[in-house]
Amino acid sequence: MLEDGDHDRFSHIVKKDDQMRGYVLGEAVTALCGKRWVPSRDPEKYPVCPTCLEVLAAIRMGPNSRDG
């Protein structure tokens, strides 16, 4: 279970265009998990957000996939 502040300890998954705009223009971006922030740190130094990974897996499965 994630607690307050845990989202700051992870790298988050965003669209590539949003990521570049965030770094170059200093605009806030929105991760798949819903976190909004202005990217400024090296994401390679942090583990990937588990919520972002879950959302990405669901997206990759597509709308025609169902559990069970």
C-alpha cells in the first residue's frame, strides 16, 4: 500500500511527448497513475511506480481483454 509521499520516491510513466515538453518547457506532466509534477530528476535513479506499471499493463492488454 502506498502512503503519502511515496509517489515522490518513484519514476513515473508518461507519454514521451509530455516528458520532453516537461523537461524543455518546464510544464507539469501527468503520469499514468495520475501524479502531476514538473520533471527535473533523472528517472533512472528510482524504481518505477507500481501503479504506473499496472496501468501500462492494462493498456497493453487492450479493451478486448478480460480477466477470467
